[in-house]
Amino acid sequence: MARVIVVGAGVVGLTCAVRLLEDGHRVDVLARDLPLETTSAVAAALWYPYRAYPFERVTAWSAAGYHRFADLARDEGTGVVMRPGTEVHRSRTPDPWWAPAVPGLTRLTDPPVPYADGWTFTAPVVEMPVYLRWLVHEVEQGGGTLTRMALQSLPLGADAVVNASGLGARLMATDPSLLPVRGQVVYVDQVGLDRWWLDAAGPVYVVPRSHDIVVGGTDDEGEWDRTPDPDVAKQILERAVALVPELGRARVRGHRVGLRPARPQVRLEAEDVGGTRVVHCYGHGGAGGTLSWGCADEVAALVRA
Ligand SMILES: Cc1cc2nc3c(=O)[nH]c(=O)nc-3n(C[C@H](O)[C@H](O)[C@H](O)COP(=O)(O)OP(=O)(O)OC[C@H]3O[C@@H](n4cnc5c(N)ncnc54)[C@H](O)[C@@H]3O)c2cc1C
């Protein structure tokens, strides 16, 4: 059993904490922003490997996440639901690179106008505010702690430190390759939608949750502005209504912006810093929820090594 400090209380840090507690470690989570204040709380969050690399590792992590979320969907109170949905394309498109990670991906024989191609599959939808609370509960039930603390650098001295600081790793790991990819979403009333929809070209996505629907989105690389833009919100809604006409009667509930922590590749590796084993786990781009369990398994193996 080791004493492990996890830096970061987004979906990546909390999942690592839960996974490490499962292995019997003592775990303390330190974070500047508490779970509902993080980028993770803004995620839609559809299981979907988006803007995360390299393809081979992301496919394996996504597959692990799919199975763990499918299990969690069977439990009360996790905020995870398995929902069927459709991805559409305006031209003929080969199977997605991550197809091996998802069971039951079926190509459309008759795509809706004006689309030329697409596929359907059942994906985990993770209602982040509910799920993040559930993860915190799991950390506490497992004997771990969560403390708000803004750090200037990684805290050394524990047996291992997990750096799950998302965009904060620009400072924590002096990593300028990490960039924000701004995503704006609009929340609308739930109007009886039970399928998700995605037009990856937009990106346009419509993700139904229990009491509302998350409508997106944007992906502006290098943009740090976290204030929702009303003109952008209007465009998001117009594109979404074109894809899912039922949304035309949905009342707008709110707006939010999150900054995806994007990197040429997810950084998941261990290094020795002043005698402390540091396991870096950040740079999950648009797929932090999707990759969280697969990455947490690998983090746990690196802590054990
Ligand atoms: C609009 C939008 C839609 C998205 N949709 C999806 C989706 O459908 N599916 C999906 O899988 N993903 C989605 N994502 C991506 C997902 O949100 C991110 O990949 C994920 O949140 C990254 O999680 P994280 O835990 O690494 O980072 P974060 O959630 O940003 O958490 C980082 C943590 O590190 C802490 N930290 C940082 N610096 C310091 C410091 N100096 N001291 C102490 N603590 C620090 C922060 O306070 C925070 O607690 C979406 C993102 C956006 C913006």
C-alpha cells in the first residue's frame, strides 16, 4: 500500500483516485477547483473518442471505459445511462478509427437528408454533475480525501503523485504543448428526446440527459475565453435544430464554456522527480470522460510498478 497524492479533481483525477483506492492505496486528492467547477463538469458527456491521441492507445482506453460505464449504468445514482444515437456525415466516410472500441456499431442504410452516410451505436452518456458527485462519494467511502488547494508545483514527498491537472499541467509539468480547445454549450429543456445525435463536421451534438439536453458545440483551438458568446449560442442552436427539429420547441436553460485540455498526445507516463514517482495523466482533449477508466487502470499499474 502506498500513499498517493492526486492533483486534480476533474473526471480524470477523481477516477484515478477511485481506481487507486480499489487497489488499497491511501489517496489524497488536492485541487484548485472542486469537481463541479472543472472543465469536466461542462462535458456533454457522451462516450466518444474526440480530439485525443494517439489513436491506438485512445482506442484501448476508450474500450475499457465503454465496459466500465456500461457496468455503472446498471447501478443507481451514478448518472450513467446507455443511450442509442446516430452520427451523420455529409459524404461517404469509412468506419471511424475507434470502431473496435464500441460494440454494435451499425452503418446507416438510409441516412436522413441531407446526409450521405453515418452509423448508430449505443453509447454511455455520463451526466457529469451527477457522476462527479458519485465519484467524490466513492473517494470518501474508500477512505480518500478531497481538499481544495491551489498548487504552484507538484507536491513531492508521497510515495507517488498523480498529475491529473488537465490544462493546469502547463504549469504543473511546464508543458507548453498543452492548449485549450474552447467548447461552448447550450442547455435546453428535455423535450422527450432519448437518443443522442452527432454531426462531427460542426461539431454539432445533441445529448439528452435526465432533466435537460446538452447542445453543442464549438472547438476553438488556443482560445482561453470562458464567457459564453450569445451569437455563437444562436448558431449552435440553429445547427442543432436543423439536425434534430424537436429542439425547435425547447426552452433555453443556460450556457456554459469549457476549455478542453488538448495535446498532440495524451501524456500518460511515469517519471522520477526528486525521488518521488510522478505519474502524469493529462491532455485528454475532448474525451476525458471517455478515456478516464482506461487511463486510470494504466495509472494504477504505473503506481504499482
Ligand atoms: C464543451 C465540452 C464538451 C465536452 N464533451 C465531452 C464528451 O462528450 N465526452 C468526453 O469524454 N469528454 C468531453 N469533453 C472533454 C472533457 O471535459 C475533458 O477532456 C475532461 O474534462 C478533462 O478532465 P481533467 O480531469 O483532465 O481536467 P479538468 O476537468 O480540467 O480538471 C483539472 C483539475 O486539475 C486542477 N488543477 C489544475 N491546476 C491546478 C493547480 N495549480 N493546483 C491544484 N489543482 C489544479 C483543477 O482545479 C481541476 O480540479 C468536453 C469538453 C468540453 C469543454
